Amino acid sequence: MTFAEFMEAQTRRVDAYLTRVLPPRDTPPTHLHEAIHYTVFAGGKRVRPIMTLIACGALGGDTEACLAGAAAIEMIHVSSLIHDDLPCMDDSDTRRGQPSCHRKFGESTAVLAGDWLLVYPFEIVARAAEEGAFTPDVAARVCATIARGVCTSGIVAGQVLDLEAESRDVTAAELRRIHELKTAALMEACARVGAAIAGAPAQLSDTAARSARALGLCFQVVDDILDVVGDAAVLGKPTGADSENAKSTYVSLHGLDLARDMAAQLAAEAREALDALPDSEWLLRGRQLIDYVVGRSS
């Protein structure tokens, strides 16, 4: 199976699980549920849930049991996209090649859909434990890990710093910190959630998390590069937005060539961390995921 086929197969697994656990879009309140389905199934690469499954599989776990954790991570990610796109945040009209949630359903519904997707994942994890996918202790670890990836040690803090940095020059260290929180923290949570469900010891969880953290930063550097040289039709969103919004990026701070070198170095760090894990088919997929992220065009 090629890596592209692997990604498609895992995306189908995640999407099937999401379809099963989300309320049907035609149940009340229908406008809210339509907005949730619209955004969750708008496409996207599903990198985060697939990374969660890879971490679980590479550490000897049952990836079927891990689907709840993977879906929870994806819902958290989609929630952050809905909120990021709001006029009071990044004010983006397009996401994944279609109107963003607030443009399609209105700001109030978008806020509520994002709120819903931020909370419902914890119910999904708790329900999976009740159904025997993993123990209540594991569920507690998964929930705590996800919360750390979102709150003031994760996405929310990163967004605060990002908004504060608009229209002013930031240092390289400040920019890295923004993206450690806004992007890499949830990537690290993917690895730790997979490790928790696999029952992996702390040392292996830390190793997987180190790789995921480097990959998260690599993902952001590549995002900044694509905002300059990418094809809007392929990306599913307009290019040049960072420059228009006077946002500092790796490209604006370091130039295009050095940003590319940084992405390659971060990918190398992510690969090196994986060398400490036992060889397996899932570990191979983890290495291929790194290659995919650093070489992506969307």
C-alpha cells in the first residue's frame, strides 16, 4: 500500500467514526448540527488524527480503540479553525476551498459550533471508556492531554500571542513560541494520546511527543512558505494573507530559502526522534508522514 493509499484508508476510518458519533445533521437544533457537519467534513488532510493512530500503532496499541482519541483531536482542531476564521480573530472568508463557517451560517452559529466541537470530544472519550475501548484511567489521561494542548499551554495561548503580535515586529524566538503553542502543542497531544491508549511507558511517550513537536513546527514553517509560493486553488484558501494582515512569519523573518532549510531541519529532528522507537509498519508510516508534511503543496 502506498502512503497516499494509507492516508486515504485512515481518513476513511476517522470519517466513519466521526459520522457515527456526531449527532445527525437533521436533528434539532438543525442549523447548529448542519454547521458542525459542514465544517468537520469540509475535507482537510486529517494529519492530526492519523498521527494519533500512527503513534498508537507504533507503540504497540490497538488503533481501533484509538479512534475515539483520534476523532477527539480532529474535532478540537476543527473547533480552532472555526474560531480562527472569525472576524474578531483572523477574519478569513474561506477555509478548505469553501466559505468559512461564519460566512456560511453566521457568526453566532459559528461561535457555538466551535464551542460545541471544543467540548464534545471529552464526551466521546468518556463514552469510549464506558464501552471498554480503554480504562477510565486512560480516558482521564487522554482528556488531560487534550486539555493541555488547548488551554494556556496550547492553542489558546498561541492565539493570544499571535493576535498581540499583529502589526508589530516579533523576534524569531517570539515567533517560535507562538507556533510551539498554536500548532506544535496539539501535534504533541496527538502523540501522547496515541501513547496513552497504547499503554506505552513515559519514556516512549516522551520520544513520540518530541518527534510530533518538531513535526508541528515543521508544519507551520511549510504553511508560511505556502502562503508565499503556494497555489490558492490547491491550498483551498487565499495566499498572501499573512502579508496583507501584517503578520510575522518564518518567511518574512528569515527569507524563503532559510525558511525551507528550517523546515528540512525540523523534519530531520522529527525523524531522528523516531529512531529510538522499535521498527514496525506503523513506524514506517510515521516516517512517511514526516516526508509528506515537509513536502506538501496544500
